[in-house]
Amino acid sequence: MKRERLQKNFSEWFSGILRNADIMETRYPVKGLFVWLPHGLKLRNHVFAIMRGLLERSGHQEVLFPQLIPENIFRKEAEHIRGFEEQVYWVTHGGKDKLDVKLALRPTSETSIYPMFALWIRSHADLPIKIYQIVNIFRYETKMTKPMIRLREVTTFKEAHTAHAKPEEAEAQVREAVHIYKRFFDELGVPYVVTKRPQWDTFAGAEYSIAFDTLAPDGRTLQIGTVHNLGQNFAKVYELKYEAPNGKHHYVYQACYGVSERVIAAVMMAHGDDVGLCLPPNVAPIQVVIVPIPYKGREVPVEQIGAAVKNELAAAGLRVHLDERDLRPGNKFYYWERRGVPLRLEVGPEDVKKEQVTVVRRDTSEKQAIAKGALKTKVKQLLEEITGDLRERAWKSFHESIEEASDTETIKRVIEKRGGIARMPWCGGKACGKALEEQTGGDLLGEEFDGKTPSGACPICSKRAKVSVLIARTY
């Protein structure tokens, strides 16, 4: 798989993929808003079906909250609002009538969900609460917008919210959320680093924030998931109390965590190549495409075998498509390659004669003939191999892009000339962290979550390092 063009001109590659692979229409007449197209929407749905399964199996329940939040409720948590005040869209009129209370289009849902928690939580028996929703959110993004990456309407925002009786239970929930996200990204074959964000990059209203970042082909990191320990900050604002067995009332402890459609972009980035998409079989809208290759006078057997193969694989639970369009086979090959279909099955007169099917892998272009009798078993085996190979290749490239550094010049070389992530010792002080960003032109992702204690000294103050920190250029 060649990725030279993808890496040299990622923005152009990404824009072309959205259009050529039927992922997203970017010409909607409002900046920062985009239209999901059929192939892209199927991809999106398969990806978030994995997330739904992980959440449901860990005791979360899906809900759906209103999109509008009254201003007086929205503004109750002052620190939280300071983090969003420049990003909120406001609804001020209903028809021609000016509203008595302005309504915010949710930028996130803490301020709409937690007033309801106050109604639902009465005693310790009501805890824990673990809910999630997959919704759209709105943020007035002033930087250059980019489909899936920087939006004014995030159309696929998964947010989970929990409430617990004790602080250690909320901390355990943070750990569970991190585990869920690791499982999620591992199933997608998307590599990542996990960091505890620095104080100045913590979610507004949180005690601390943890983030997952992956690496785009242009060398910038993309934040693809966040987990926040909220402590009792929101509980005290919205009066989220429970009655303990001894009759005393206590504020709950909370956590929240989210991912967005950036995950779809991450899948595209991690596995795509110069031709186009290359999708992991578990999320590919079409896992197997069958292309009949008829010759004049021998069309009928080829078409019949193609249809029979489709029926057999579909009955086995695979997402399969038979391409019967009146186009040259080469055009069909290229069409499905750009859309990332993991396996292509070709059926020509020689295949009919030999009672076989020619199978081509999208990721390696490897071609082999498989006897019809073994086709179902072999196709499933190949799809599993593709899944593992894509994951292994993505992680190998990712690890090669992380470089150890002990001084600011090395960091600059890593993130400017080469593109990637620099790992270095840090004293943990805000002044030194800010100086690192200023002197390198990078963004401090934070200390590695559960990272090992580093050796060496902070390159700014020369004090003994307390943590290992990651620095990169970010989206």
C-alpha cells in the first residue's frame, strides 16, 4: 500500500475521499455543516454500533435529551460556561415572538442532563446512574472548518454521563471509560496515545481530563476521545444529592466521556492509501464485492455463478454486493477500491470452468484463486486476516512517529520537519509547560496516562522530571 501522496498532501487526499467514496457532501450552504452520504452514513453507523455494544455491555443505558437548553439553566455552572461562552448558538425567537428565556443549542449536555438527575436521584439505591446518548451538538467554530474534524454542527456526538455515591466509584468509572475507549479504538485498528491533559486544557468544570489522540498522515495529532472526572462540581450547582442509609444527604460524584465523528476520520486516516479508502471489515459498509467478468457468448454462466456466490455469502452473514453494472471490469475495480471494500471477488469464464473464484485483497492487492466449495470459510478467514494486518500496520507506523526528546530543539525537529509526537520529561509546572509550547510551536498533550516515571530533567527549569509528557502539533 502506497501512502506517499496521502502523507504529502493529506488535505487534498481527504477532500477527494469524501467526494469520490460517497462519504460526505461538503457544499452545504452553511459554513461548518456537511451532509452524510449513503456510503459514509453506513460506515458511521457500523462504527457507532461497536460503541453502543461496548456501552450496553458495561451497564450503560441509552437516552435522548432535548437539543435546547434554557439560558438560566445553562448559565448555572459558571466555570463550565466560561469554557463555552464564545461557542454557543442562541435561539432568541419562536416565529415572530421574542422568547422570554433564550435557548442554547447544546454545545454539550451537562447543563441539560443534570437538572434531570436532580429529579431522578433520591437515595443511594438510585445510584449509580450510567447513561449515554448519540446526538448532534453545535459550536460556533471560528477557525477554519473541516469535515468530521472541525465543525459547527457535530452530527455524531456520543456522550456518556454517570453519577456515583463515592469518589472512588467515580474514579473507577473513569478507568472503565478509558478501558471502553481502548477496546473501541482497538476494534477499529486506530492507534492512540492516552494522556492526562494539563490544567489549562482541562474540560471546563472537571477535576481533570483524559484524552485519546491519534496521528493524522500530515503529522498532526487529532483528539478522538475524552474522559472527565467531574468530582462534585456539577453536583453542587444542580443539587444532585442522595440520601445515605444513615439518613444523611450527600452530593454525588460524576464522570462524563465523549467521542465524535472524528472517529470516522481517524479510521480513514489510519488505513487509507493513495488509491482511497481501505476499511476494516468490521465497519466496511460492503465487506465483499463480486464483479462478474463475462465474455461474449459466455455471459450467462458467469452471471449465474456471481449471483449464487452472493446468496451464499449473504446467508453467512456477510455484507456483500454484486456489481451488475454495464461497465468495464477495470472501472468497477477502481470504483470499489476507492470505497475501501476489503475483498473483491472476480468471476470469469475460466473461474466458472475451474469451479473457483478469484479473490483480491484491498489492503495488499494480493490475488488468489479459491475453490467454490471452500469460499465461505476462506472469505471469513481472509476478512479476519485483513482486520489484524490493518491494525498491526497502523500501530507500527504510529510507534515509529513517536520520538524521545530531552531538549526543545529535538522537539521542534520532530514536530516541524518530520511530523509526529515528541515524548520528553517535564517537571509538571504550568510555567514550564507553557514555555515548552512557546519554544517548540507545539501543543502539550499532557502526561501519559499510567505512564512510567521518567528519568532526566525538565528542559526548561532543569528540575527533576515528575512525568513524561507528549508534545505535537494538533488539529
